[in-house]
Amino acid sequence: MRLTLRPQTLPSIGGRADEGRWAYRPDVDGLRAVAILLVVTYHVWFGRVSGGVDVFLMLSAFFLTRGFVRRMAGPNPVRPLPHLLGIFRRLLPAAAVTLAGVLALVWFTYPPTAWRAVWDQTWASLAYVQNWVLAADAVDYYARTEIPSPLQHFWSMSVQGQAFVLWVVLLGLCQLVVRRRGLSPDRVVGVVFGAVFALSFVYSVVRTATAQEMAYFDTGARLWEFAAGSLLVVALPHVRVGAVARAILGWAGLAGLLVLGAVLDVRGGFPGFLALWPVLCAAAIVVSGSGDDRGRGPARLLSSRPLQAAGRDAYALYLVHWPILVTFLVVNERVEVGLVGGAAIIALSLLLARALTWAVDRPVRAWRRSDSLPWVPVAVVAVAASVVALPLGAWQVSTWAQERAIEAQAVRDNPGAAVLRDPSLAEIPTDAELLPLPTLLDDEWVQLENPCAGRWSVDTDILLGTCFETARTARAGFTIAVIGDSHAQQITGALLPLADENGWGVVSLIKGGCSMGLAEPGMDERCDAWREEAIDLVERVAPDAVMTVVTRSDAGEDDEVVRPGIELFLDRMGDAGIPVLAVRDNPRFAFDMYGCVIDADDPLDCAAPRAASLADENPARVLDRPGVDLLDLTPWICPDDLCVGVIGNVSVYRDDNHLTRLYARTLGPSLAEQLPSSLG
């Protein structure tokens, strides 16, 4: 028999328990306050994640679903599109003001090397896709930076924004079914979001176990937390718990929430099954406060005036606390804030949160209640977006124009290693800018134009995105394959000018942290499998030569050594009849050489002796054999045995161990002098 609702059984007349779930819940506002205070405290003093964000995600779906279910079968159903616009009308203005404030902070206080990342993340945050940017960066070898992002916390608001769009669509469909078929709103919503919960939870557990760094920011792995809030709405009228049991349940939930961040490494294990802890704790607190007698449980504490005040500013406090914390660390060049510094950060965050709520959030709420014209939400969203887009766009355009003007003078002003071969080039104008510019530092990875094709076509998933070739490779009569990690990749920059001059093809098989030292631990658990597939491809195609880095330098007390297992690679190339160009590693440092150079009054202040990173003699000499040619560019990286950060007005390094693309290209003639005459 189909279960239907008669008019007299609308949700508004469902008994005392049902009526209670529509009432204002000050204890739930207090729970939001506890969650945000946990987030801020753990961020500031413990450098850990508390689980408070998980509570926010669940409660946001709880309130959204409650509003829909209450009106789903009544005379005034929710209109999905206006409702969705209303949500972003409420959320975006405060977020936009925060983003604009962060841009100002970055302009005045952050090093230019951080600007481009902040630009990209500002656009992503404004579009509610910041979580996907961070997910990609989390597993990207080349996205590492020593400067934390002041916008990293926008990942959760991006997940929330995406979930809101999906929820409004699903709830709108539920409402359509309820009104056309006469079914119970609770039944329909329970089935739909029960399915979402099950599918997302299984996906979350599997994804967390296999790729936790990406899963943390993955919307699909978080949807079950939202679904839990929706299911709580439909479950509340059916929960029958005595007063004592409710009190115990509530206090246990609150205690569990308070100790979660100290007991579990939330960032390292979430959002798999461990995230059930904060979600269930929050649900227990909500259930505890849903009865008539709330005096024994935590509801009275959560309804207290201090927590109500904190709950009122919870959204604004979440927005502002992280940029303040990160800016403090960046400006003071610290990794911890200390007790006094942390207290000052929290106090300032509370003050700015109050101001943001009073000046932006409260007026927007009031306007929403007093003006229901359909174009108003669109106008509010557009104005809020323009508050960020206009200054950000102007900043990027002006910087781009400056970059193009400076690069146009690069031949004259930035000869790089050429000054070591022709001292007359050292007469560089005093006003010439050092290249690469800080805002272009992310472009200093050598990347070939085209994905591998033709005989170099990749036929295994593990090689996808790691094999590239120059445009002329398919028709070139001579081809060199560069294989290995990022240090092999950077030397490709020195090879490319020679390839252009001689008409050679160049193929790169590069995976960060995975050298051709076959016994060397990789930085990726898939290194061994990638190495095998990459070597198989090289053996199958048999290029005219292979280039790789065969030693590893060290910035610490360890000596430069031959990469463990490199002999196995050379043996395989020898068996395949493929000559090997064996390159010595470049020096590494215990500090960011580029950052030191742009901050120093004199770049020589950043110089380090060659012996601090490299051996007195090239360890690769033991690899000398037929078919192997040893290449050593050290004299053009560390002239006179001193490793300097700038040569020919070009920064030699982009970080603590990688050459810049610009400087590597100026090493082309030095590399050509060492290539065997048999090449080409």
C-alpha cells in the first residue's frame, strides 16, 4: 500500500515532537560556537584540525533540509532557484570582503613569490572551487611552497557551496515528488539522503584509504556528512529517549567533540570512517536538546549568552581567523605563534569577526527580510563578486604588463651563464630587473609542448601526464629522451637550445621525486611501477640517446653520492644499445636560494661553498664505461667553487635545489661542449 499524506497530516501538525524540530534552537547556535572556537584554537595553538569543520558541514545541511521539509507539503513550498540565490546572497558578501582584505594584506606584506598562488586561489574561492585547487596541490610535487596559503580555509566553504547547489536540486526534486504523489516528506527525504549517505560514505572510506590527501578536499568524500544533517532532520521526531538518557547523550557528545582534535590526527585520517566521530557527537548534542526538559543536558550551557554571541559571529570568525594567523607567521617568519601571540591573534579575530558581522552580514540579512524583489539576490551576488574581481583583475593586468616590458629587455639585461664565457656581457644596466620575476617563478619548470604521440604514445595509466615531447620529435632524425625526476627535468632546459639549433627531437619522461636510481626510495609510492613502465617505453622505442642525473648532492652533512641502483639502469640501457648522457647533480642548499637572493642587499650574501653540497670529485666517475658519457656543469653553476644565487642577472635557483628554467637555458653552450661528437 502506498503511504500518502492527507491535508490534515501536514508537517506543521505532527505532534509535539514534530513541532519541536521547527522551533528555534539556541543550543544548536551554541554548538556552532563550540565548533568554531575549536577550529580557531586548534589552528592557532596546536597546528592541527579539530573536527569542528565537520560539525559545520553537518549543521549547514541540517538547517537547509529543515527549511525545505517544513514547507514541502504545505501551501507555500520552497522555490529552489530563488532559495539558492538567497543562500549565496547571504554567504558571498562577507566572503568577498574577506577575500578583498586578504588581497590587500598580500599586496603589502607577502613576498611577490606568493602573489600568483594567492591570485589563483582567490578566483577559486570566489567561484567556490578552492577545494579542488588544494586537492590538486596536495599531490602535486611541483606545487610545494614554504609559504602557507592565507586562503586555504576556503576549501570548506567551497565544499559547502557545491553541496548547497546539489542539496537544493535534490530537495527540489523531493518536494516535487511529495506534492505530486502525496508522499510523506520525511519518507522521501530519508530515502534520497540515505542513499547519498551510503554512497558517499563508502566512497569516502575507500578514497581516504587510497589517496587521503586528495580525499580531504574531495566534495564527494564529504557529502555523507551533509547527508547526516539531512537525515537528522527526519529522524528527530522519531527519537524517543528519556530525560536522563538525553542528558548523558548530550554531555557525552560534547565531551567527545572537545577531545577529538587531541586524540585523533584529523587532517591525517579524515574524512573516512573517523569523521563519524564529530558527526555523531554533534548529532547526539542536537538530539539531547530536542526534548522538553533540557536542564540536565548541555543545552543550557550551549544557550548561554557568551556562546550565543560567539555563534552569532561564527561564520565571520571562520573567515577572518586563518588569514590573520598565516599573515602573522609570514610577517614574523615563524612557524609557531606562542601563547601571547596566539591570544592576540584570537582577540583580533574576534574583533574583526564582530565588525564583519555588524557591517556586512547583519545588513545583508536585514535587507533580505525587507526586500523580496527577485533581482535583489542577483544584484547582491554580482556586487559582492565585483568587490573581489575588479581589484584582482587590475592587479594581474598591471603586473602582466610590467612582466612583458621587463622580458623584452632580457637579451641585453639578463645574459645568465653567458657572462662566464664572455666577460664583456657583464656590463648590465644598474636598473635591470633580476629574472625570473617573483610572480613568474611558477613558470620556471621546464615543460615540453606536446604530450607524447606516435611511437612514444603512452599506453599505460601510470605514464599519463609524465611523457611529453617537442613539436618536431615525430619528424626529427635524432632524438634524446630525458628520463627521471625533477633534476633531470631542469637539465632539459639546457638541452632545448641545442635541440632547436640541430633539429633534434626531445622527449621527457619525468615524475617528481622518482630518479633512475632504481634502488633509491621515491617520494611517491608509485615510483617503482612508474620507473619500470618508463624504462620499458624507452627500451621499446630506442631513442638515439638518454639523459638522466646519476648523482645526488646533499645540503646537509651527507656526501654527494652515486644514486643507489643507477648501475641497474645503465645496464638496461647498455643491453638495449642506447647511449646514456650521465649528468652530475647540481648543489642543494638548506635554505631557499631564490628567496634569499630577492631579500638580500647583495646576492653574494647568499653564496655557499661548492664543497658544502658536492664532493671534491665527481662520484659518477665510477660509472665510466662504453656507452656512458659523463656531463658536469658544476663550473657554470658554482664558478670558482662558489655557488652563487645570481649569475648574469639571472637567478640560478628557483628554490633550495632546482635550477630556474631561464638559467638552465643559458647553460646550453656549456652542455654542448661536453656532448660526445657522435651525437647528431
